[in-house]
Amino acid sequence: MSNLDLSVVKSLLTAEEGDVRANVLNAFSYIRLALGENSWVGLYRKEEDGLHLSYFSGSVACLFIAFGRGVVGESCVSGKEIYVPDVSTLKNYIACDAKSKSEYVVPVIKDGEIKAIFDIDSDQLDGLKDDVSSLREIGHLLGELLNDF
Ligand code: SME
């Protein structure tokens, strides 16, 4: 069972007292703590030259990912979500943090276009299996609610 409560994520993302940045960072902190302190939750924004690190909660991460590189770049090129239960089995993987054992990525779509990749890392093997469907919904929500990534 997932610890993530989508209604909490939605209320954090739409809080009237906060600006967009504060709301996204609050929501990402909530998601990271719900998944476990050592997880990582963030967005890579799509630009013309590749994917740039944007809002995140977690430890130091790679700043730039080329199209097709790693699961983030692969998801951006294919337009498909990817769940990797064990990142050590994957050749096309960028290890930003040696603690990460499993990972989920989902494209964030706005106006029919991929604007960013929502990326979540767990320090547990197959650590996100119960959370994938909630995280997919959050990815969709980010596309609906945000204008800048
Ligand atoms: N592991 C990702 C890179 C981003 S970090 O996980 C934050 C990848 O293979 O694309």
C-alpha cells in the first residue's frame, strides 16, 4: 500500500498562501518523506538542448541530461513512463546518487507536449512498486497545474 495521499499533494500544490515555487517544493518534500527520507523527487525540464534539473527534493543531482541518456532522457524521447525495480540491471542508467536502487519516470504533458520528466528515486530495491500509480497521477497533476517547469 502507498503512503502517498493524493489529496495532500493536490492541496500543497494549490495552496493560496504560497507561490508556485514554494508549493511545488512543499509537495515534493511531502512526497519524498512519504516514500522515505533517502528518496529523491524532482523534475527535469525539457529544453531544446536536453533536460535541465528543475524543482527537486533530495540529495545533489545531475544538472543536465541529454535526450536518450538514462531513464530520464529515454522517457523524454519515447514519451513513455518507465519503472526500473533494480537500476543495477540497466545499461542506459545515469547514477546521480549511489543510494538509488529503483526509479520511476513519467513525462509531464501540457497542451499535448512533453514539458518535463517527473523523476522519483528510491533507496530500496523495487521500492516504488506500490506508489507507481499515485506518482503517475501526480505527474499528470503537475502538467495540469504548472505553467513553468
Ligand atoms: N537516474 C536518472 C538520472 C537522474 S537522477 O536519478 C536524479 C537517469 O538514469 O536518467
